Amino acid sequence: MKIVNVVAAIIVKNGKIFATQRGYGEFKDGWEFPGGKIEEGESKEAALVREIKEELDANIKVESHFIKVEHDYKKFHLSMDCFICTLVDDNLKLLEHEAAKWLKKEELDSVDWLDADIKIIDRLKTYL
């Protein structure tokens, strides 16, 4: 099975988490933590900073590694390193997603998370 290595940003601000809704591809309309694939020779942190700049035109600070999620989808295995991040400024533009929300702890179950991302939610509730 093909392995896809990605990074995801858990962007925290004022006790809320930033969630995005995919606007394209096989998982269109599913909710996720923004991020993407690691390019050859790139550190996970550098990949995350680059991906968030490309997807959201935002500058982030990667604070700490939060969790590594392993998940088997039908066509590939996803290995996803998730990092707690903060915004350097308040600039966020949806360049690839169709929607986004800032979610409080009690709202984390209010969106339809993609299967791999849902594995983060219980631990995130404890973290918040």
C-alpha cells in the first residue's frame, strides 16, 4: 500500500482551533487540520510553514509536536504528524479550502472530520 507522509497544523488562538473544509479531490467537503505533503529534503516543520503559507497565505510559528496519526484509507496509508501552531499575524485567506471555522473545545464534534483527523479530537479536547 502506498504511504503518504503529511504534516498538519493545529492552529490555536484564544482557546479555539482552526479547522478547514476541503474544496477539492476525493475528500472534498471533509473537515481537516490544514497542512500537506512533505517535500524531499524538507523538515516536517518547514513543510508545515510552507503548506500553510500556500493554502492560507498565513505565517505560523510551529510550537510543538502534538500527535502522529497512522490511518489506512482505501487507496493509501496516511502518516500524519500534527503540530500545535500559532499565527504570527492575523492574516488568513482560504486559497484552497471552501470553508473554515474557529472551534471551541465543545464545538470540535460539530463538523464532519476526515477519518484520520477525527483521531486527534479526543486528545485535543484534553489539551484545551
